[in-house]
Amino acid sequence: MAFRALPALLLLIPYALAATSESGSSSASTSATGIHSSSAAHSSPSVASVTSVSVSASSAASSSTVSGISSAASSTPSSVPVSSQSSTISGASTFSPFPVPSQAPVPGVFTSTDPKSPPPVDSRIVPDFAPAWAAAYAKAKKKVAGFSLEEKVSVATGVGWQGGRCVGNIPSVEPVNGRGWPGLCLEDSPLGVRFGDFVTAFPTGVNVAATFNKQLMRLRGLAMGQEHVGKGVNVALGPMMNMGRIAQGGRNWEGFGADPYLTGEAAYETILGMQQAGVQACAKHLINNEQEHKRTESSSDVDDRTQHEIYAHPFLRSVMAGVASIMCSYNEINGTFACENDKVMNDIVKREYGFQGYIMSDWQATHSTLSVVTGLDMTMPGDITFLSGTTYFGQNLTDFVENGTIPEGRVDDMATRILAGWYLLRQDAPGFPKTNFDAFLPDNDDTNDRIDVQDDHYKLVREIGAASTVLLKNVDHALPLKKPRSIVLIGSDAGPGKAGPNQFADQGGNDGVLAMGWGSGTANFTYLISPLDAIQRRAREDRTSVSWFFDDFDLATAGNVARKKSAALVFVNSDSGEQYITVDGNEGDRKNLTAWHGGDNLIQAVAAQNDNTIVIVHSVGPLIVEPWIEHPNVTAVLWAGAPGQEVGNSITDVLYGDYNPSGRLPYTIAKQASDYSAQLVTGGGGSENFLTIPYTEGLEIDYRHFDAKNITPRFEFGFGLSYTSFGYSSLNVAKIPDHDNSQADLIKAWEAGKASPIGQGSSAALWLHRPAYVVSFDVKNTGKVSGTEIPQLYLNMPASSGEPPSLLRGFTNVELGSGRRTTVTMTLSRYDLSFWDTTAQGWRKPEGTMRVTVGASSRDARLHGRIP
């Protein structure tokens, strides 16, 4: 096997692991100013030639040489043992777990919280999950104390691909009803129970982000959690929170858009909802997996400040939501694979964020047994590559402990973290459902109980689909439709696919209406409502004549059938997904930013013959709409994303005004693809030809780049129209007094311009995240119909900070009847007002005046103020 050499720093035991010399002195190595990188040659494992692994490292205190990869325990993947295995250690290696962050409770501000009872949406309470974690840890430690070394290792080792009913499985320790435990079922996806039957296909992550509605984010998380629990899933592999850095990114639709604050809040609410239902959430993918091309053969090179402020922020919010697990990604980060990256897993997540759960690998993303030293707690699905029969954990990890390479205390820590997540969500309760479906054998009646977990979740799906629809254009009140005499639906996206909603495995095809992208982030449709289905039902009520034409390429006929119709509804889409499926030459990532199936030409052909052409776009991300957006006959545009199984009902509700559109763009739509600050990096390939993906745009992602470079977008981040109008007034910004005087010395130092100190849980500290300032203002519905406004709060930092001009720092949804007014309040924390100081390795208040802008989008400012 050609293994990639580990950098020497990775083989030390930093922070949690200390190698002690015979004299009793100890040493630990940390990377204080950034994420370390490696100049070692890149190579990819080839299981066919697996024989041995040889790694060496040295420090003042320890050195080790390890060789040999051997068979695993019977409950995990195995391999033929090699004839020799050796290890030499200078000094005795020991392990000390990360200390638990200690913060005193503050009534009404920082209160003890159980995952089953999270604080209300938009509450000013910062939840304190420490007591719940402490109780879970006590139970986990007691349980682990009764396990043998092999059993503890099995808790961290998946049984191998297709080795159980779920996409990931941790074996039981027998007897289950006694000293053992039943193991774990881990199952995709971020929008429903993948491979399950009688489940709900929820709206995509990018759609729930487009609602800018935290209540809907929470409810979606809760409903998805309930369905996973109902199917007997312990760990739901989501939410996904990689950033929409690249407009063409294949899995952008799984995540929450292109802004770290919006993504962080969506992740926070989703996790609170999921874990309230009793399933363990899994924050993924840690980190910098923003494109699919060469995702396993690329290095995302990111500077420390950008990492903290943009890409790591949603994971911090996930930890603050009490997330039980995190998944590391396929790619390298600054030259070191994510799943053996000490800086990310140990220093940032476990030390700086104070994460008490466990980190699992993405499927086949483990690269060595020694990854346990750098922070990996669980390998998934267990085998090195699918069905290889080999593993880096299992017997190999047992051997590394027995020969002194890895302390048994670290394995205790891994097993304890994993079991603590199980106890945290009370999955030890007798009533927690057993796994009742079979991901790999769905037709086997012996392993599939056909349990219906849908409940009435279709109502929520329909509402989110409508609430996430963005009205981009509406000339002379073309919408909502008012009992038109005749309409025509044009484009394949308006109708059903030729062979049902699940005709493509993992949705890896594009036929009919688009409701989700493709890949492991999907779920089977129990049913799928097409626009044709829903619009015909409504048209029957209005006695409207309905025609349709679904051939995307017969432009002459499409134009002709649109003639003389009261309205021509043209449906177009754009699809993407995960790298392992290629659709029409799109290998996960999109080849371009144009509508699929010749959509631009279809729109223009129809608009040439109908002066009331309404365009509906179902897309996984931004498109370039310049060929038709200013056509005088294109009177309205609805951007509907990928909204799940009720797609047809959702768009019909908006078209007819039963739901006043309130969606906002969670990314920028540019006038040309080159206007985006980051582009898809292509090329690369082969074990010696890794792809380098430089994040040279730094903090200038999406709208931040457009603002910083004064580039005019077609539609800016946060943009969205309504069937009514809203006015803003009476802005006030005030400091919130700290009556309890908690952590006053830290607050005083921050206000004096000093960075937050380095320590366990330092970036999640209460004094940083508790509300410090309140922003209030009035919103009035100045139109003629009821509607929902999405006020957005942007921070404008002084030039000394080096930040882009505007940073989203707050949003909410306000429902108002015609003529009604309400006062809106949002809060800002000291963390919100800080930037990451790479020298001090802490959060610092910038020098100069900080201002705030309140408005209807990133470029529609209505009110201006300053931080006192």
C-alpha cells in the first residue's frame, strides 16, 4: 500500500495526549497561529496492495516506529494478518482528556438545558448543555469501565459497508441487556431518512435557509428527527453546513447558502430541533469541502482568520446547540487530511470550542490508525474502502494500544464520547425504537417493517416550500394570478418524470420537476406533487383552461402553444449533487451556471409569443439569468429552489397568492459567472497529482466580495419581493447591562481592545455570546394585503478591522396585516462584533466606530445606526 507520509507534528500527542520521558518531564506541541501544513507527497491508499504501514516521528520526549496492518476483531472488517509487527517507544505515553469547560449559570441568560427541552426560537437564553453532558458522561464512563479493550475499540469501529441495516453501523457489545449496549445505526440524510420507505422528503437545506425563518428551521429539524427516531436511527447524518463558496458546488443545496451567519443559525436551529426529537445530529463536513471535483485528492488551503470567521463558524454554533457528533471531510486542509488534522479536530473543535461529543470520519475518509491521536473518534463505515475487509481501527487499533503506540486512555476517551452521545439523547431508554428498515435490502420483508413515520409533516414541507420561494420580478402585478381564463405550463420541470419520482438511484438524474439534488443527501419520495398536479386542481376551482407542453427542445411548438394564453408559465431547472454520480456530464459540481435542458432558449421562445410569461426556476443554486431577465414579456420570476415532495403545492400557493412570498436569496445571483470571488478548480488527478484549492478570496465570499469590489449583482444576497410593501423607522441601538457582573474582567479587557484568552471552550464562552446590545426598530405593512417581511441586520465594521463592508448579523420574520406596525428587536453579542486575531488567537473588538444597517437585503438599507 502506498501510504501518504504523516507530518511529524501529527504523530505527537498534542493538547490531550502527552508523551512523558523517564525523567518525568512532558512536552506537547500546538499550532498557535494557524493550521499546520505538510509538504509530504500525496498518495491514495490502494487496498489491493495493503501489506504494511510504516510511520516515524520524534520529539524531545518521544519517538515511535510502527509497522504492520493486521486483522480486525470479528465484529469489524478484517484483513489477513501480516507476519510481523513492531513498535518502539521512548518513554511511557499517557493520555489526559480535554478538561470540561466550566461556566457558572446565569439566571435568564445561561441556563441548564436538556436537549429534549431547548429554549424557544429567538430566545435570549444561551443554552447550557454542560449538566446534560456531565450526566451522560457519568453513565458512559461507568459503562466503558466494564468493557474489554477489544470491546472499547469496537465502539469506535464500523462493521463495514453493507455490514448492517444502516449506511453506518456500530456493533453491539453483548449481552446488550446487561453490561453491554446495542450499538448504533447511522443514517443519511440532511433532508430525510435515506433509503427509508413511508418517509417524508423534506425541503433541501438551501430552501430552509431561504425562508430566513428560524421557527421553520427548528420545526424542520424536529420533524426530521422524529422520522429518524421512528425508523430506529441513532445518528442522523446532518445537517450539512459547508459554505456555498463556489456557485457551481455540487452539494450546495444540502447546506444553508453562502453566508456564515445564516448558515450558523440554520445549523443551530436544525440541531436543536433534531435532538429535541431524540436523534443524535451530526454536523458535517468538517471542513472546507466546498467542491466535489477531486474531493478526496485535493487540499483546501485556508488562512486561519478566514477559517475561523467563515468556515468554522457554523460548527461553533453546532457545538453551542449541543450537537452529539461531527463528521470530518474527505479533503485535505492545508496539506493534511481533514480526518487526521490535529489543528481542526483537537485544537479548534475539542479545545477551543469545548466539544464533548465525538468526531466520525466521512465514509472511507480515515487514512491511518494514528488518526485517533489527532482527534478522530470513530471510523466509518469501518472498512478502509467499501467491502475491502480491512480497517485502520479494529484489531489494528487494539495492537497499537497493546504495543504502547497509543495509550488505552485515548481509546477509553473515544468510547466514552460515543456512548455519552447515546446517553445524552436518552437512547438507552427501553422505548427507543429498534432499527426497522434495511438500507441495502429494501425488498426484504424480514428486515423491513414498513413503518410509516410521515405523520402530518407534509404540511410543514408545503409551508417551507412556499416560504422559501423568492419573488425576483413582478411587473405590473402579474402575480398573484387572479382567475386567468387560460394558462399553459411549459417545460419538463412542470410535470412528473417518466418513471415515477424514484426512477434514479439517489436521485441521480433529471426528469420532471426538481425537488432535490442527487447523492447521499437525498431521500426516497413516498410521493411527489408536480406543478401540473397542483395547478390543475386550482384551475378547476377557477374554471381556467389549462394546457401544457413538456418538450424542452421543440422551441417552435413551445412558442406556438403559448399564443393567446392569459399567462404562460415556463418551468426550468438546474441540478447538481455528489461526486460519485455524473449526470449529463456534471460530475457532482455543475459544469456551468445556465439552466438545464436549454432553459434559456425555452424562456425566450415562449416570451416571444406571450406578453405575460412567468418563469419558475427550480435550482440547486445560482444561475445566470441575463439572457432573459429583462425581456419585456417576462413579467414575473419565482425562484423556488429544491423544495421537497410538496413542490407543486408550494409553488401553486405562491402563484395564486394563498401564500405571500417572503423568501430571500441565501446567495448572490451574479450578472456573469466570473463576478464570483471563487471559481470551481478543475484538473488534478492521480495519487501524485493532488489538486490545490486556494481560498485566496479570504473573507470576501459571495455578497461580501460584491460589496468589497463594488460589483453590481443581478440580485443581491437577501433579496426578495412581496405582494405588499413595508416601511422601516425608529432605529435604536442600546447596550444591555450585565446585572450579574459575570466575567466582568473578560468583558472589560475585550472593551479595551484585548483579544479573548486562549483556553478550553474559549470561543464558546458565555461572555462572548450572551446578548450585549439590542437593536430595535419599527416595521409597517404599507401595502394592501397581509404579508411577511424579513428584516436583516448588517454590521459595518471600521476599516481597521480588515472586514468586508457588510456582515449579516441578524434576521427575523415579521408577519403583518395591511396597515399594521410592530417593533422588532434583535440582539448582538461581543462575538458578533469581533474579528479573529491570528496573532493572539482570540476574538478582538476592532478599533474605531462600528455601525449597523437594517434593511430588506444586503443592498437595500433602510435604517442606519452605530454601536454605542
